[in-house]
Amino acid sequence: MLVLIVDDHPLLRQAIREVIESHFPSSVVREASTGEEAIRIVQEERVEVAILDIGLPDFSGLTVLRRFKQVRPSLVCLVLTMHDDPQYVRLAMAQGASGYLTKGATSGELYDAIRAILAGRQVVMEPLRETLDHRSMRRDVIWPHESLSVRELEVLSLLAKGRTVSQVAKRLKLSVKTVSTYRTRLLEKLRLGTTADLIRYAVDHQLV
């Protein structure tokens, strides 16, 4: 079994590797610290399982996940991230993830999640699953950002990290005009006035 760990923190990659190698001794583990590197590995090698962070330095992990499934539809993906907003869970599962854990998970929970997704089951960490169920029943508590697309969330995240429109355009390989259009759309959807408002909103809702 070829497993790909995608995270920009070497210590976390090492911890995940140790869990995999201790419980799945016949597995081969590859590592990537950026979305671009991860996509290249999936294109070139028969990766069977990917453990993927959302907050990568170049692309959103959600965009990387979408590319994974386009290149290799059979690839089983587990999102392991700091983001605990239910919107990210919904988008990740919609893009083809089989599981979603936060980085507060124990090694035992990680092992159980990997076993579950290999068996064809979907896994969402318990507190997040409860929140998702609650919000599905209480539509009045859904936030404006829950209507955003993966690309819109990606642009929002980069803007919230202090990137300029031109820097976002270069990072995402889009035109400045296209990113400006996304920025305008974000302001409209989130009912905000300025980029500073976008940054505050993203920080307040843990979207960066």
C-alpha cells in the first residue's frame, strides 16, 4: 500500500508516518510539503491512500483533493487539519474525501480512521459530526461563508494571510482580473465592505 502524507510540518509528517509504519508495516510512505509536489506524486505513482492537510503553503488542500480525485478516482483521502469549521468538512466530503479529522486526534483515532476508510466507510471526527448534524437541523445558524465554493474559500484564505490580489493571482495561476472578481464576489456574499473586513471575518471564523 502506497501512502502519501501531505503537510508542511515535518514533525507532524513524522508522527503520521510512525502511526502508519507501526500499524501497516508493509506500506510504503511518501511525503509532500506542498500541494504542487503532492499532485506530481499522485500523477506519477499509484498512491492508494492520501492523508492531507487543508492549510498548505501553495494551494488549498481542498483544491489538491479535487485534483487527486481527477487524476486517480480510486485514491482514498483522509483530511487531517486544524480547521474545525463544518463548512470545510462539507466541502472536503463533497470533493471526495473519505474522512475528516482535526489535528487534535490521537494516534489511535488516526489509525481507526485509516482502517475505516480502507474498508470503504466514511469517517468524521465525533465533535464535528455532531456539529454537522446540529447545523443541518438548525438552518438559521449557517454562516454566509458556507455558501462559498472551494475556489472562493481558497482566495479568501490567501487574502486573509495578507497576500495582495496580484500575489493571489500568481499563486493560483489566475489573472489579476479574475482574482479581483473573486474578491468582489466574496465581499458581496459575505456582506462586507473591504479586504480588511474579509481578513477579520476569516480570522473570526477560523478560515485561515
